[in-house]
Amino acid sequence: MPKAIVIYLSTSGNTKAMAEAIVEGLESRNVDAKAVNFHETSIEDIKAADAIAIGSSTFYYKMLLPMEKFIESLEKATVADKVGAAFGSYGWSGEAPVMIAEKMRELGMDVIDPVLRIQYQPVEKDLEECKMLGKDIAKKLKKKFAREEGAAKPGEAIAPEEVKMGEGGH
Ligand SMILES: Cc1cc2nc3c(=O)[nH]c(=O)nc-3n(C[C@H](O)[C@H](O)[C@H](O)COP(=O)(O)O)c2cc1C
């Protein structure tokens, strides 16, 4: 089963609620997922994850410094090529998720575009969007695994989408 970790910084619970809904979406697509506060995250969890979502609320037009330091502490060798996603609650400008996605790309991750931002406390429809992000991460993971399997056994395990694209091209 693919694994995902959803890491967050949240001062009043808004980004945390988003993280938990993203986990729900992942689990509904059979991905083993958990939401963890950034300062409780272990390197083992990060290494074991096929996908990493990172969320932070915005303060003074950026992410808070401890989260910035946390992301900078991740090593390229550990996270490169993993699927990534950035999210966060915000009030009026919402820069943090964009900055997170930028840093994830610098680390060589395959980041879902666009980032997911929700204004203040997520309501039901916002939580549905978060679940959708979880499902999108799962979809990306499945495509990635199908491609890797295809590369290992040429001609055998080709993702259905790839077959369709080829057929439609002529
Ligand atoms: C001191 C302070 C500064 C803030 N600065 C920003 C900001 O620059 N841009 C923005 O979009 N929201 C800003 N916000 C709003 C928070 O991002 C927003 O309340 C968010 O929902 C908090 O989510 P959390 O509970 O996950 O931390 C600020 C809030 C506070 C209390």
C-alpha cells in the first residue's frame, strides 16, 4: 500500500483541520496516511512516505520561521522524486503554501499544482476540497507506481492512461 504523510503547522487548528481532511481523502483511495504536527515528525516517517504534503498558515506574508527551517532541514537525497503537495489556511494574502511548494520543487519533489489555500476556518465545502487534494495525491501515486512497474517489466504493466493516450494520437 502506498504511504503518505501530511505535515502541518497550525496555530489555531485551521490548517490542522485541512490536514486531517487530506488524510481522509488519501485513506478513501487506499493510501496509508497520517497527519502529524511538523515538530513531531520523524525522519523515518519522511523516508518511508511515497508522498509528502506540507501545510502552514500565513503569518506576516510568509510561513513561520520554524516551518521554513523544518523544510530546509529536509535533504534532497531523502525527498527527491516523492510526490508533494502544499496547503494552508490564510487570512488575506496566503503566501505560505506557495513558498512551501517552491521549496519542495527545489528539493526535487514532484509537486501538485496549484497549492490548496482556504481562508480562515475551513467549512464543509472547504473540507471537501481538502479531501479532493488527498484523492489527487493518491491518483498521482498510482500513476507513478504504474510507470515504475512498466519500466521494470517493459511491455507488461502499462498504465491504462498511457495506452489511451497512444491510441488517441493517430
Ligand atoms: C499575527 C497574525 C498575522 C497574520 N498574518 C497574515 C498574513 O500576512 N497573511 C494572511 O493571509 N493571513 C495572515 N494571518 C491570518 C492567519 O493566516 C489565519 O488566521 C489562519 O487561518 C490561521 O490558521 P492556523 O490556525 O492553521 O494557524 C495572520 C494572523 C495573525 C494572528
